[in-house]
Amino acid sequence: MPKRIGSYLLAGATVLLAAGCGGEEPAPTWKAAPAASESAPKAPPRVSTISSACELLPAAQVTELLGGNGKTKLSAEELPAEKQENGNVWRHCAYGRDGKQAFVLSVATMPDRSETVEETIDAVAKAGQKSQLIDDLGAGAVGYLEDTTRSVLAVVPYRKDLRVVQFTGPALVPQDKIADPVRRVLTRV
């Protein structure tokens, strides 16, 4: 995850998670998302070109997946795309309220890397964070803690490219809750 995204999370996590201690909205509670067997809407088709992270996962879906109550409202802000020298393009969407972001969705397209699923996941898992591989999420996935944040990163091939989906939030949010937005976005990319 790019370093500047972490600064959004650290500043926003305290405000977002403490809301309700004096504000109008109660702090979010983490409850189970609806079971897959419940009448889940049919997933939209995979996109051929990723032009926006926020379009892949609107703020209302983040609230739903993380189990916010009916009064929990998040806003989404598309952050500038990052085009790297190696051709990778990262797009980010920050979610929060009152100008503070506590969650970030990052989506990358890595050209001509569809054959590097294991290599990519292993590199993330060995990067020094407290990490663990996650089964049954994309073609490969890893969850990890870094300072005060928790992330889940999953990869899936698309034609000749490798697509990466990462969702990051406060470390106090359980890994399975952080994985739910990744799971949703993987159906689109």
C-alpha cells in the first residue's frame, strides 16, 4: 500500500470509530453481512478497463459490508491515480465522514503479469508485516497488520494482466470484515 494512504487511515480511524461519543451518530458496530444464500443481487460483469476505484465499490456498499447501522453514513473520495514506471496503475478510493478517511480501497492493474499470482502474494506476505495467507479469495490473497491498520490484498488474472484489490482499515476491524469489500470488488475486476 502506498505510504500516504496510511496517513489518511490513521487520522480518520479515530474520528470515524469514535463517532457517537458526542456526535449524532453512534459508533459503527461490526455485524455479519447477509449470508450469500440470501437473495444476493447478480454480480455485474467484470470491467475491461478500471478507471475508478470508487465506482467499483460505492460508499453505501462499504457501510453494508462492514455492518454499519442505518444511521452510519460514509462518503467516498476518489484519490489521484498512481502510474508507476513499471506500467502498474493504482487507483484509490477513501471512505469516511466529516473529512476523515478510515478505509481505503486500492485497485491496481499490472500489465502482462497474469502468470505471477503466487509470486505477487508471496512478496506481500514476506514484506515484514504480520501476515497470513487467506484461502478462497481471488486467485491468491493475504491479510496483514501494519502499525495501526489491517489490510487484505487479493489478486486475480484478467487476460494478460494481473489485477490487485486491497482494502485497508483500522486494525481493530476483524480480518474477515476487511475481506468482505475485497470479495465484492473481485467480482467486478
